[in-house]
Amino acid sequence: MLLPFIFSRKLVLFLAVPNLSDPLPRDEASLVRALQDGDETVFSAVMDQYSGSLLRLAMAYVPSRAVAEEVVQETWIGVLEGIGRFEGRSSFKTWVFRILTNRAKTRGTRERRYEPFGLAGVDSEKDEGSSLEDSLFVAEGSGSGHWVDPPQGWEADTPERALLSKECRIAIEEAINGLPDNQRQVITLRDVEGVSAEEVCNILTISETNQRVLLHRARTKVRRVLDPYVRGGNS
Amino acid sequence: MGFMAGNFTCKEVAALITEYLEGSLTLTQRIRFQMHLGLCFACRNYLRQMKYTVATLRQLPSEPVPTQVREALLERFRSWKHEQSSPNSSSDS
């Protein structure tokens, strides 16, 4: 019985930390203090918790995964450099993600990938997200504003079931990758990573209204891509 | 028109779905939205599809961070900690 414990550092960690699923301190002040004190267990747990999300967000700014990984590394180094001065004006999570977006923007601009929000304005009438939605409805006549092809019920029971199809997962990932940068950043944080609307506005420094418009356009496109996979008989 | 103009079209409902899900519709808008849904099977399906889309996105597997990136950062953390604990010691090691 003891052998697995000897070979698994994770299990030893499990025994040492009372809260088995989460070695992070519950309150943010303790978390920040632990990092300032150089607690490696906490640093390691924070990294494990956020790095995947940071990487995914970084990929919305820079042209390659390799560069995105570098941005994530630079972000954590930025965290170490700044943690001593962290005053809690924003949440720790928002602060970390803001470090990432600043570094990713710099790298993205250098690699000619990133366009600031102002240039790819959310109110642009030419945005394909709004015209995609328009195309779903009858434009003129007595049926104006009605569905051209009324949505049917989707067959798959749960999201997990839809994702069982590798093909479908790749299609969703490609749909996200193909979104305009600002839509991709918002949907990545909100829907893929489950960050709250308020935090997303703080991280990306956008208004609530812009956040909703971008999210709506992004979701509309992803829904369309998902449709054929869950419409029936394909799952 | 008058009273009937108070009813949203399907297109208006679709355009407001995210605001509905975000809880940012005004009370009047929400009532009009829900009245439309009560009568329109297609829009109910569309709302369900949008919720499903969000739930599916949430289920995407997390982006794996390479072990070497993690290890390099832990190394960096240790040297940072060392510098913190001995700020006056030589930093050329």
C-alpha cells in the first residue's frame, strides 16, 4: 500500500495539504502573501491552475503556439517581478491575465498578428458576425424577421457527447481560431475558460456592452459550425 | 401596429439572446423576449442551441502546457526566491 506513495510526489502533496483538490489558499490575501514569501507549492499550484487558460488566451494574440508559450513564461516571470508590489486593486487573477495581455499585445504587434480593439471596432457594420445572423432571417416581405430555416432540436444529449467526435472538436477549435482577434479573446475567456463577464471586461479593458456584442458574434459563428455535428445522426 | 409592435420578431430575439443569457435585458425586454419564446418553437430551439454551444465550449479540453515550460518556470521561481532571501549576495551565480 505504501509503494504508490513513495513513487508519487502528487500523492505526498495530497497527504501534506488538508484540502486535497486545491492546495491554493482560500482567500486571495493569503495566496498573495504565500507567493511573496516564496512558497513553491502555492506558486506551482497557481501555475497549474492558470497556465492552460493563459496559453489559450495568448494564442489569440500571437501567430504560433511556440510564441504563446514564451508569452506565458514571460507572464509568470512578470508575476514574480511584480508580486512584491501587488496591492490588490484588482483580483490576483485579473492582474495575472492583464500581465499576459500586455505582453501578448507587444509580441503580437511585433509579429504583425495583433490588431488593437480600436482598429477592429466592434460596431463595424461590415462585421461578418452580424451579417451571418442577418442571413438566418427573411429580409423583406410579409415573412420579414422570421427564420429562413427554423432551428431544429439538436440530437446530442450533452456537450460531452458532441465533443466525443474528434472531428467536431477540431471544427470548434478551428472556428475559434478563425474569429477576429477581439471576438476570439472574449469567447476564449468567457466560454472556454469560464471567466466572469466582469473579469473579462477588466482583463481586456473593454466595456460591458462591447464584451456582450463580441461574445454574441463569436457564439453565433461557433453555433453554426457545431450545427451539422449535432443536428442528428452524426454523433 | 400599436400593441402588436410590442412583440419581438424571431430576428430580434436571436439578436438579444446573449443579452438574455447575460441577464442584461430590461424587465420589459425580458417579458417581451419570454412571451415570444412561449409562442415560438424555433426560437426556443435556437436558445437551447446557444446554451448548448456555450456548454460545449466549456467542455473543450484545457490547453496542455509543456512540461519543460513548467520546469523552467519552477527553476526560475527558485532562483527568484534565492535572490529575494539574499538580496545582497552575489547575483552572478
